[in-house]
Amino acid sequence: MQKIKSLMTRQGLKSPPESLSDFGALENLRVPGKEEFRELREQPSDPQAEQELINSIEQVYFSVDSFDIVKYELEKLPPVLNLQELEEYRDKLKQQQAAVSKKVADLILEKQPAYVKELERVTSLQTGLQLAAVICTNGRRHLNIAKEGFTQASLGLLANQRKRQLLIGLLKSLRTIKTLQRTDVRLSELLEEEDYPGAIQLCLECQKAASTFKHYSCISELNSKLQDTLEQIEEQLDVALSKICKNFDINHYTKVQQAYRLLGKTQTAMDQLHMHFTQAIHNTVFQVVLGYVELCAENTDTKFQKLQYKDLCTHVTPDSYIPCLADLCKALWEVMLSYYRTMEWHEKYDNEDDSSASEGNNMVDTEETNFHRGYVKKKLEHGLTRIWQDVQLKVKTYLLGTDLSIFKYDDFIFVLDIISRLMQVGEEFCGSKSEVLQESIRKQSVNYFKNYHRTRLDELRMFLENETWELCPVKSNFSILQLHEFKFMEQSRSPSVSPSKQPVTTSSKTVTLFEQYCSGGNPFEIPANHKDEETEDVLASNGVCEMQYESDEQEKSAYQEYDSDSDVPEELKRDFVDEQTGDAPVKSVSRETLKSRKKSDYSLNKVNAPILTNTTLNVIRLVGKYMQMMNILKPIAFDVIHFMSQLFDYYLYAIYTFFGRNDSLESTGLGLSSSRLRTTLNRIQESLIDLEVSADPPATLTAAEERKEKVPSPHLSHLVVLTSGDTLYGLAERVIATESLVFLAEQFEFLQPHLDAVMPAVKKPFLQQFYSQTVSTASELRKPIYWIVAGKAIDYEQMLLLMANVKWDVKEIMSQHNIYVDALLKEFEQFNRRLNEVSKRVRIPLPVSNILWEHCIRLANRTIVEGYANVKKCSNEGRALMQLDFQQFLMKLEKLTDIRPIPDKEFVETYIKAYYLTENDMERWIKEHRVRMEYSTKQLTNLVNVCLGSHINKKARQKLLAAIDDIDRPKR
């Protein structure tokens, strides 16, 4: 089909659709007539042949329109022309042309209806165009009429109105520019009012407006000025941000954060904030220390401002050290509190921003907000540890700048109070355990405490050697918690109370320091006089000394009650206030003063008032001071408890050395000293007591260190008399000394839960061992100490002499007991009277009284057995007389004492009844009782010899004596 169209084009024909667009050619278009169509149709047709003819046409005839058919055919002619061939080729071309023409005719006839219809449409269109031409002609005519009807003035009015509108817009632009020019004044006002968000908002709006009028030349200068103003605002905003570090103000900080949010620099603000906090810590500590150094400096020419902080700390004087440390901690507290409140602000307001942002639909803004919030949160959390580390390093540097060993004990404790409170602040601030501060203060504390403890041990030895063992008259309800040193265990927490004075137990709801002081106050405030001068109401109303705690103002002599000619050591005649600690002992109560009281004054004898001495009270005070230090600085708890145990060890060893050491005690075989007590005493002697009295230097350094940690064994004061029978050989002093030790042990038992709570877990076995092997043995000293009194209070030798004069081989049963029983009972009556006399001086507790009576009765019964063992001859009637004497003794004795059963009653009765045993029974009895070490070899041998002739023959006697010898042989 396309080929036919191309051929039609070559022949000057156009297809109907294409010709419709050319209206100019419609008139020249020739339509084949009916004759031509008829002629074409009448020609015989073979569609297949015609199609073959059309297909045989060369492709070049279907090429572009510029193709020249004549030229093409002429160029194809051969050089030598052949008429016949030309005619044949011409006929071929005519056939092809006829086929194409017929094909074209068929196609025209096929499209004839469409052609007619289209021709009609073209005709209609031509009519429409002619009508449009008429309308345009009329319109032009009317326009000419209108143009002629309007004047030039009317058009001028329209032009002026348009110009007026343009000028109004220009005026508005000029007014806006004028306002922009005057913005700097308003910006300055907003900055003075610290309305940073308003200033930034105004500046940004001005910049936006300036960009609208950037086509004006004056605006370029204004843009530059606004940019400079914005940079100035950022600088002032940074200064305002730095003020937050020392004094947080919620309104001020809210404005600053809003301003940074408008600038889109919230992350930059957080980075700058942490830099300011770091700088604030450095500047604060430097200014505080510099202020005290310049205030107390002797040389005003020194330029302390140029010194490094580390060097500046070495110039702090001892007098200003504690106030400077307190002010330093107060200033650092303000910085940390500001950071704490900054975090609180972000937790509160960032959450509010998140909730408000979640109400919008802009997910991109929400994600960006969450990202910034997460960054700020992580930055603040990381900053906690960083700031606390900076604080620790600054305080550590300050502590290392001065040797703390120069301070008195109370001042040193106060320094520890401040550091402990600071570590508590750090733990609440970021959960840190303050390793830097702990390690620094622990080393200094251990060194200080070792020296302090050594001095206190020497002082304790001096007290013990000058102690007259008089009763310290405390109230019946006395408790160690009433002493100043133990106030920290019961006082409530308050701003002016140091950490060492805090209660041991806490309420269920703990209030942190930041919550407590968030609205005001400071945990490091020092009261006007931080040394508590409260009166201790512990003495009985008739006490001779008022025990008021005055650190440096106490009496300089603790023993003024001694006579001028008494042998008081020179060290006691000197100023008794310790130069290092400022501590002074409680004044002793003189014996003469106590003796001069009326009998009615000893009301304390009628109540259970504790029995203790001034030395005991001093030891308890030392324990309280040690516990203060331990409570403040728990990392050195083990060292402190170890030193506390040495105080108790030395006191126990001194009591034993003064009143209980007697080499003849163990020879009695009564087991007066338990193996546990002997082990404890040996341990104390080996680890604590310096038995070398020579002044020669030790051979090795190790030996010197070990000897340095030991204390010489104390010696009893020559004023204490233990040899007088009238005073029951110093029974009053023995009771006071021994029961003061028992009281001290009870106080240690009372403190055990608190010590156990602060003792590290790995060191708790030491504490348990101390209590089980040392503290619990205090009451066991009663037996050996009171045994010495019991051994001298009754004249047992006189009783043996009286028993030796009795005739035991009587032939009749006697009804009257022997005189030695009456003599022995008189001794017991005299002992009872003396005991009552002693009880007027000092209350004798029931356990002490029972032990004394038990010892005396036990010694008396063993003396009776020894007297019976000295009998050479004895009859059955004599044995009955022995029983009569012993029963008489028991009957009278039970009226003097309430002890039941009577000690060693069976010991005497069994020995008397053994006289009646047969040979076999006696042999079994001897083996049984000798193995148990109840009777001596002499007593058993005498029993066998006395029985000879009555119911035991010589052979049996030899057998029994051999049995006794066999039992004793392994012991030799």
C-alpha cells in the first residue's frame, strides 16, 4: 500500500486525506471521470498477475520524492540501443503502469464515499470560515468606534492608578528597610534583658526579611551587620551558659536552651556546657585556695596567681587548712549541684518536648528531635563520671599538699568527715566509689592512725602504771552511747553534723544529699564551733569530777590527787595534754576523796552501777574515737579494728599481770586458767608485749620494726597494796580491775554488730576470732585473780596444825566435833565481815561473790582432806568423828553463804567413806579417782596405810600401793 502511495506521489497524485489539508489545491484537484473508471474496470484483470507486476517494479521507484524516473531510465539504457529490446522494456513499463493505475483506480473507487463525505465537510468548513471573516470585520469596525469614543485622560487615570499601587508597595518596602536598620537597638535591649530566644528570633526574622529585599543596595550592608549581631549573640549566649555551672537558675537555663534550639546548635551547646563545667571546677578551686593563701601569707611579695594549683596547695597554712578544705568542697558542691539540676531539667523538659513533638505529623522532625535528645542524654551521663574525676583529682591534689600528720586528732577526724561527705556526694552523683580519694586518704589515714595508736598505747601503759584502781562513780544507767565519742551512733543527720556522727541505722526511705540540699543549704557548712562542747551526764550526782569534753582546755594533769612526795613519773608531771592530738585523760578520783565520803554517799553500792575506772573510761573513749575514724573511712576498717583489739588485749594482759599472775595456781590442779585463756595470754605476750628491757639497738631492721609495734609490759603502781589482810589483799582493787575488764568486754560485745557491719568480708574471720578467743575470755580472769584472795583470806595452815593435834584412833563414838571446825568457821565469819567491809567501798557483783566463796570453800575442803591424809592412825570411830566434824562444818557454813551445792562436798565425803571399802573395791576406787586427778598420791597412800590392820592386810596393802605406783609411773 505504501508503494502505491509513493507511485501516486511520483505521478503528481495525492491521497485524499493528505489533500484535505491543502485548501488551495482543492480547486486544481482533478478527479478521474466516469469514463476513465469504466475503462479501467473493463480491462481484463487477473489480480494475481497484476500483483506480480506491481511486485516486479524496482524498489527505487518507491524511494524519496526527489527521485527522477526519466533520468533513471535513461541512465539504464545500454550504449548500443536495440529497438526491439526497447519496445519490449517499454511494453513492460506500460503494463506495470497500467497495473498501478488500475490498482489506484480500485483504491479511489473504494474510498469514493469517504471522499465525498470529506468533501462535504470541507465545503461546510469553508462556509464557516467565511462567516468568521464577517464577524472579525464587524469587530474591527466596533473597535475603531470605541477607540474614537475614549479620551487620552481616561487612559492616563488608569496609568496613574497603577503607578500609585507600585509606589505604595515601594513605601512598605522602605518602611521595612527602615525597621531593619533600627533592629540593632531592640536587639541590644533584648540582650540586656537576657531574652536570648527573643533576640535570636528577631535576628533570624530580620535576616529572612533582608533576603527578600536583597535587590536594594543598602540591604547588603545590613545583612553583614545582622550576621555580626548574630555572632555577638552567640558569644553572649556562651557566657550565659557558663554562668549555669556555679549557680543554676531554671528560668535562665530555659532561655539559653531555647536560644540554642533556635540556632539549631543543641549539640554544640552541650559540648560547650561540659567544657564550661571543667573550666569552672579548675577556676573555682584555684580561686578558693588562692584566697586563703593570700590571706594567710607572710610574704606579700610572692605572686601566687602565677603558681600552678599543685604548688599553690603547698602554701596553705595548717590554721587555714580545714576552713579552706570546707570552702573548697562547698564550691565544688555548687558545681556538682548545678550539673545535677541541669540533668533534672533535661529529663523533665526533653520529655515534654518529645510528647509535644509526637502530636505532630512530621516524622523527620520527630526523628531529628529524638536524635538530639539521645545525644544530650548520653553526653550528660558521660559527663557525670568526668566531672567527678576532675573533682577528685583537685581535692586529692589539695590533700597531698599538706602532711596531715601535723593535725590533732579532732582536726584530722574533721578532715576525714569532710572527705567522707564528699565521697558520699560523689557516690550519689554518679554511683562512683571514689577510688582516687579513697586510695589517697586511706594511705594518709593508716599512717596517721598507726602513729596515733602507738602514742595511745604508750599513754594507756602510763595510765595503767599510775592507776590506783579506784571506782569511777558513773550513774547506774550509764551507757557508752552517752559519751561524746559515741554520739555518732545515735545522732540524727543534719547539715551541721559530720558524717562520723551519723546514725548507724537509716530509715526505709533514704533522702539523698542532692534532694536534701537542692533548694538551699550546703552539706559542707561548718558551724561556728565545729567541736561539740556538750556536757556528758554520765557521773553520779556525788561524783567528784565533772566529765566535760574539752579537747584542748582540759586540766593539764590527770593525777593531781597524788601527794607531792609520791613517786609520780616525770612524764606525768609534764603538760599532760598530748601535743599531737590535743587529747587529755579524764581526771582520776583520789582514794582519799572516796574515803572521806559519808557512808550514805555510796548509793551506787545499792544499784547495779557499772564498775569501771578512769583508765577503763579512757579506753572506751579511745574505742569511740577509733570507731569514728572507721565509720568515716570504711576502707581502713580492718586496721582500726585490729588496733582496737590491741587496746583490749593490752588492758586484759595488764589486769592479768597485776592481779592474776601466780605460778602456784596451776600446781593446784584445779584448772583455774582455761587453755583458751592461756593461749590468749601467750598470743598477746608474743605479738604485743616487748619483754626486752635492754636499750641495745635491735640486730635487724625487721626486729626493729617488730619491736616498734610492741609495748613494754606494764607494772602495777606502788600505791596499790595487795598484801594487807585487812583489805582482803586488795580485793576492792581486784574487783574494780577485773570487773572493769568484764565491763569493757561487754561494751565490745555491744559494738560487735556495728564492727561486723563495716568489716570487709575477707577480714571477718579475724573479728570472729578476736571475739571468740579474747573478748569472751575476760570473765575467765575472775577465777585466777580471786583465787589469790581466797588462798590468803583463810589461814589454812593453822587449820592443818589444829587437825594434826586431833586424836583419830578413838575407841568411842564422839558426839562433839573438834575445835579445828570452830576455828575454820571463825575464819569464814571473819572473811564474810571483811567482804562486807570491802562492799562498802565497791559493789561486789554476785558472780564475784560466788567465785570468792567457791574458792574459799573449795580450798577449805581440800585442806580438810589434806588434814585427814596426814593422820597416822585412825579407827572406825575416828572416821565417824571425821564425818561429824565435816557435817558440823557444812551446817554452819550454809548459814554464811547461799552457794548450793557446797563445792567439793563429795570430794571430802568420798575420801572419808573410802576407809570402809574392801580390798577389791578400794583398788578400783583408787584407779578411778587417781586417773581423774582428784586425789594426790600422798592422800591415796595414806588412806591405804591407815586401813592396814583394820580390814586390809599387808599383802593387800602392798598390792594397793603398787597399783598407786603403776598409775603415777607414766607421769614421771
